[in-house]
Amino acid sequence: MCFEKDLEVFRITKSFKRTLRWMIAKGMLPENRKCPCCENLMRIVNCHTKVKDGLIFKCSRLECRDVKVSIREGTIFDQCHMTLMEILRVIFYFFTRGFNALQAYRDLKEFGLPVIHYGYVYDVYRRIRHLIHVYFQNHYRKYKLGQMGRAVEIDESKFTHFSKGGQDTKVWVLGFYERGTKDVRAFVMKDRTEVTCTQMIRDSVQEGGEVVTDFWRGYNNCKDFYTHRVVNKAKYGSGMGEY
């Protein structure tokens, strides 16, 4: 299956025109856009000046002949130093093969690409991760956990990140697990106070639902908004009881 996907990606990225048509068909690039001056639809034309991809959006009206817009403007490919073929291959490495930026860079170098740099690949990975982050943030705001009577398990944990300079950064993370759907969410806590913990739970869990926590005092206010059940992990390790 992965081999078939490899062949499909390499077939698409073999030529610039085929890559452009495929990305427009998938909604990754706009097929047309409105002129910022007259609101008429602009069309894609060849541009022989020094611009990426050699194509721009241009208005057909004489009054707007100086209005030129890059085909990448408004997309995650704007200000990216790689060609569209290279970007599409990097996206394939990220989602299908699960490569990190260094693995994708090394694989692209095997094809003998003359101007590929690790910084360019890392920049595409950073843009993809940011796009995924924005998508899930919007999803979390729109859909809260605990709907349809599903119980939500909540717990906090401390994580330590060690940097190259030998310094370590410690952060507290609040995690949510919805029974039934197995939906998992985790957020970094700005502090470990009771007010912050309660607000983060209210932002993520539908009020009136059922939540399951341990006996930490940061969860004391949950009984005011939810059916609060607790687990005495220190004594039993599992099992539920009324708060």
C-alpha cells in the first residue's frame, strides 16, 4: 500500500504542471481569486520576472494591470523557498511515512536535488504542525467532551524537557480522556492553582457531565459543575467512589 502511494506521489511530482493541477484540485492552492481593487476574478498567467513558480494571478482589466498576486499568497506555501514538487513530497513524508524533518531531508537528498537545505524542510514541517495545531484548537473550542452522558477521566502530570545547554524546563500538563469515544486531549497549565484547573476543565468538558479525578485539591470545585467521582489511586489503584 505504501509502495503504491510512493508511486502516485512521484508520478504527480514529476512535472510542475501536473503538481499544480493536483494541488488546485485538492484545494491546497486557489483556482482563482478576486482582484483587491475591482473585485473581478483574476486569472493565472505566466510571469517571466523573478517570481516563484513563474505564475501569478493577474486582473484582466486595464485599470488593474499593475495588480499581481502570487499563487501561493494566503496559503502555507507563501514565503517558502522550496518548489511545489518538493513541498508535496515533504508533506507526503510527514503524513504517510511518518518521517521527521531530518529523515525527509536525507531522503530528498538521495534524489540529487541541488538546492535542497535542511532548513527549508524544517520550515515546511513547522508550517504543517502549526496548521494542525490551529485545526485542533478550533475543534476543541467547537466540540466539548462529556456529551451524550460520556464520563471524562482527568489527571495532571509533570513533564521535564532537557535542552542542549543542560537546563531543564518543567511544565504541568492536564489530560482528558473520554470514555467510549477514546478522545484524548492535553493542555499545558500556566500554573497549578485550583482556579486555573477548574477553568481549564470547564473549557474542555460539557457542564453537567460526569468527570473522574483523583483526590487532588485542585479538583474540589468540580462538584459545583459536574457529577464528580474520584479514584483513590494511593489506596486502591482503581475503582470509583462518590466525592
